[in-house]
Amino acid sequence: MSGNDIPLPSFVSHAIHVVTRWQLVIRNTMADKADDIIAHPYGRSFWIFIALAFAYGFIHALGPGHGKVLAAGYFMTRPGRIWLGLLFGFLTMGFHVLSASVLVVGGYWLLGGGNALSGAGALYLEPVSFGLVACLGAFMIFDTLWDMLVAGKKELESSEGSSKGNGRLWAMALAAGLVPCPGAAMVLIFAVTLGIAHAGYAAMVAISLGMGLALSGVSVGTVLFRGAILATMTNHELAYRLLHRVLSLLGGLIVFFMGGILMLGSLHLG
């Protein structure tokens, strides 16, 4: 099903149009700096190129995508801290850009061209990545239900910052980030093709930081939102526990269904 089959509210369509237009403007401005970077590899244009890459990554992450929904779903499932929200955002986007970089560089040098994202590697990575996300969502649901049925009155915060909780965060970030970032790939293909690969590699770092900043904002916002809701129930233990479980179950369901829908969509498109 294409995006045109689903009617969107006018303000959403306008926001998507603005984000898309600004991405195009930034990419065109980056392209204008290429000749000067060739002549002066680390001159003023190089640093403008990197700054634009950071802005491109931030704006790119504001557009449609599964990362923001997964971040919100993940941090609905457990007590979180601000630093974990920041870590999740930058880790996920770091993996997202790294996977695109590996495919582009591998495709360019091994297959003789820069269109690596249209190859079999990307086609397999998408359903695998989304399938892993769905599995993590299913595990989060099971973990919440198991806690409700068996664990009794253990402290809700006992898993916060634990090695198990941090392991799940790394697993979610890796699973979500396995899908290559098309925007980053376009920039790197452009840079490598024109012989300014050093600027392209530096731009990948800048893009991942820009995207990570945007996704971290969603993660931290969810942490604060969840904490604020639960804080209203601290004097009512039963209501507090019930709300904690409902939020945890809701987060797992969001991650599970989003991963499953995206996996089925990628298989259909493939």
C-alpha cells in the first residue's frame, strides 16, 4: 500500500512537505560545496558541508519513520532515565547510518557502483530488522504479563539501569538501526562518486548526530511523560501499579505491532 492510499490530515501533509523541501534544499547546498572541497579538502566549504549534514540529519529524523514510534513504545514499558533516552536515540541513529554506510561503501567498491541500497542486502536487512523489533515487542509483552502474574510485589524500579534493561536497550537500538538510512546513503554516494569520500564519511557522523538528537528528544520526552503520569499516582499504590502495568503493556504492543506491520510491508514491497 502506498502512502497515497492513506489520507493524512492537512497539517501532517504540510509538515511532511516542509521537511521534504528543506531536505532537498540542504542536499542541493551541500552539492554546491563539492567543487571547493575538491580544491581545498579541509577548507571552509568542508566545515559548511559537515554543518549542513548535521542539519540534514536532524530534519530528516523529523520526517515519517518508525524510529520515533519505537522509541516512544520502548520507554513506555519501564521506568527510564534521561541519559538512557539520550543513549537510545544516538545508538539507534548511529546504527541506522552505519548500516547505510557499509552498504554504500561495499556496493561501490565490490560491485562497482554506489547503488548498494537497491541490492539484495538492503532487501534482506529490512524484513530481518523489523522482525527483530517485533520479537523484542513480543518479549516485552511477555515480560510484563509474567511480572503481573508471577513476580508479585517486587519493586517497579528494580530493572531500571540494570544490565538486563540496558541489554534490551542495546538490542532494540541495533534491531531498529539495521535498516539502512536512505538519506545518509544518498549523501555518501554523492561524496564518494565525486571523489570527496573524506567529507562523505565525516558527514555520516554529523548526520547520525543530528538524527540522534531528534530521536533522543522523543525518547527523553516519553521518559518524562511516563514519569509525570505515574507521579500523580504515588499516593495510591494500587492505581500506581495498575497504571505502570498498563503503560508497560501498551509500550510492548506498540513495538510489536509496529515491527510486524513494517516487516510485512517490507516483504510485500520486496
